[in-house]
Amino acid sequence: MSVVSPNIRDKFDSMPQNLQQALLDTGMQLDTLADLMACLERVIAENEK
């Protein structure tokens, strides 16, 4: 389960619930906006397979 830093919590919380869950399911540490973007790219890439 991923951990979302308070620094980007507002960005994370503004996403749709199903996307939030997909991001949490990756297990990635989300400390910065760059981490969040990398995680989003990973989720998108996995869904394109």
C-alpha cells in the first residue's frame, strides 16, 4: 500500500476515487509531485497492456 505525503495530499485527493485506489495499489512512496506523476505513468502503462 502506498503512502501519500501531506505535501501532495491535496493533489491526490482531487483525483477520482478509482484512480486513487490504483495509485495506492502500486505500493510506491508518494512524497513529491514527481513521484505522483511517475506513479500515474506506471498505472497508465499497466492499463495499456
